Amino acid sequence: MGAVQFGPGKKDDVDGKFHIATWDSTTKEGIGIATTWDDATTASGVPANHGGLYCSLPMPGSPHTTGTPIPKFPWKTKVRVSNPKTGKSVDTELIDIGPQLVTGAPIDLTADVKKALGQNLANLNFYVTFKVLA
């Protein structure tokens, strides 16, 4: 199928550029603006608000992600997230469904992931690339 764009897009809090989320089903890679979340309750049962290198992808399984091009992956699947601006990458574990497609973000990250990527915590939304390693 190749790369497809989805969602309304989102602005980068770091440089102000607007990006449309993209997912490539062949390479299992995505790009777009990452958002931050810290829910106590997640679809996998692993809390995202107690620290840890976790992510969430807008997979099928929620009415808020209907029409997503990203397929369902098993919980704890490794997802490598990279920040092109800092050159840093970190391997995360998939623990939730989201963000909602209307947000324009293709991935949610915990604050610990943002720190590991060298991102200022004051910038809630920033550009990343990611690859599902399963």
C-alpha cells in the first residue's frame, strides 16, 4: 500500500511548521507531530503516568481512531521513536490506543520519552519519526 497521509495535521511547538501525519504500511514507519499523554488508565492496563518509555498509536479499537491506516499491534510491541532535530532515538513500548485522529498526531509519548529524545517538556507537540519494530 505504501505511505498514506491521515488526519488534519498539527503544528510543531518547536519551529511552528505544520505537518500531516504519514504512515507507511510497507516499512511500518510513521512521521508527524508527537503529543504527550499521561493517562492512569490505558487499553493495555499499564499506566502511562508512573514513568517509563511508553507510546500510544491510533490503532483500530476506539471510536476515536476509526479510519486509521495504522493496524493493531500487540501490547508491548517495541516502537523506535526519533527526534530529527536532536538526532536522538529511543525504543518505547506500545501500551495504548490513541491519540484521537482529530488531533492530527500519529503518536502519543510519555514525558520520559520526550526527555530521552532531548525535547523541552514545555513544548507539548514536536516532530518525530517512528518505526514499529515487530
